[in-house]
Amino acid sequence: MMKEPAAEMAVLRKTAEQLTDEIVKSKAEEEKLLNEFSAMNNELVNLQRQLAKSNAELK
């Protein structure tokens, strides 16, 4: 049995709204993870520089 067009449109709008919310949440989580990865990468680069400097001082 088919729903009324107005009811079906309401369901489709709600579904689109939920999908949009999921996309927004996913993008926010992705940005958070990329920021954390970038911070860890920066820390690693700094530690490598310190290690290279320490090694040079030992020679």
C-alpha cells in the first residue's frame, strides 16, 4: 500500500535531515582525528630534531 505523497515527502525529508546530521558528525570526527594526528606528527618531528642535535653533539 502506498503512502500519501505528503507523508512520504515528510519521511524523505526526515531521512535527508538524519543523513546530513551523520555527515556533519562524521566530518567533525574526521577533523578532530586529523588534528590529533597532525599534533602527534609535529611532536615526532621535534623529537627527531632533538635526537639529531644530541647525536651531533656527541660526535
